Amino acid sequence: MQLPLGSDPRTEILRRLHAGMIAAFGRIVRPPDKRRSPEWVLAHGVIGAQTKTAASNASTDGLLAEYGSWEAVAQVSLEELEARLQRQTFPSVAAKRLKDCLQAIIAERGAVDLRHLGNLPLEDAMAWLEQLPGVARKNSAGVMNASTFKRKAMVIDGHHRRIMQRMGIVPAKADTAKTYDTLMPILPHEWSAEDMDEHHLLLKKLGQTHCRPRAPDCANCLARQDCETGKRSA
Ligand code: SF4
């Protein structure tokens, strides 16, 4: 039987988790001037596999500074792009994905310009992004939420997925898309796009400090009372 909207008990758990993380870590709010363009966030995600955020930030800024536009970056040879992406963990993969993605956007839109997505329903905008080479759910949600679009889409990375799985909020083997599809309908209705961004950034912090990939520190974790794994470890 389908629960009425807003009555899923996991919604209240997410509210408590959010408040607990703010109490433990403080607010992590992305300042307006740190919101990048949707095109920048897309490129950043396409080259970012297994790479620290700071390195991908530097690579993405470096490409724009050197070539001046994403259309110009799309014309650069794969060898040259690879040489410019040496900070990335997989430079050759990043170069090919980025070139393919930018060229696909130019073929469809005539330029690397994602403004049309701002007028589409969220699901349609994300589906459009996910048909591009190298773009999966984490990146499409990032473009819609963490860029200047500021739309209500939850970004899911490895920390976020692992914590939701361990807490029993999403199925144990849920991939990123399944985690997203499970979470979106049960998020507190009052959360703004900025709240979703902050929730994701706070979960990254929890994943780096307590709910680490190996040896989670359940005994000292703020989420323990609501966490299936934490309760089992008591
Ligand atoms: S109680 Fe343990 S498993 Fe649950 S979120 Fe905290 S560290 Fe992770």
C-alpha cells in the first residue's frame, strides 16, 4: 500500500539527521558567488571520476582560462586535452569524455549552452543531460542543484549513498540512480534547493569523519539512533 505523501517515517529520520549534522558540524552553505554555471558544473563532473574536488576545480578553471570557451575546448585534440588534464586520476578517459560530451551538446544546440534546461521540468532536464556521453545521475543532479540553476535535485556521491544504505533508508545495493529515485519522494517537503545542497555537503562530512568506507565509528556517530547498522553494532 502506498503511504500518503509526507508520511513515510524515513522523512522524519532525514530531518533529524540534517539537524544532528548541523549541530555537530555547523552550517555548510554554498555562498552564491561559489555557484558556477551549469556548463562549468557539467564539465567538472564529466572529468571528475575518482578525483578530489579541488583538483577537478583547478582543471576545469584551467581549461576555461586557457581556451576561453567550452566551444574552443571541444576543438582541442585529445592528446592536448589529456596533457591539460594531468591532475585528474584518469586523464585520457577524462579527455575523451569531455570532448565527446561538449561535441554532442554543440551538435544538438549549436553551442555549449544549457540555458534551455532552466525551463524544462526537472525530470526532463536530467534525462536530457543523461543522454550525453559521460553524464550519469550524480552529474545531472549536480548541474541542476549545485549550479546557478539551484533546482530541487539531490546530488548523491559515494559517501551519501553509503550512509543511506547503512542507515537502511535505501536498499543495501542501491546504485546512485536508485538511491536518488528512493530519496527524492521522501525528502522533507519544506527543504529548498539550498537545503538539499547543504544536506549533501553535510553527509560528505559525516562520511569523511564517522561513516568512513571502512571501520565506521558508530559508537560516536550522531546518526546512530536512527541507523540500522549503528543499532546492530551497539
Ligand atoms: S551509526 Fe555507523 S553506519 Fe550508521 S551512519 Fe553512523 S557511522 Fe555510519
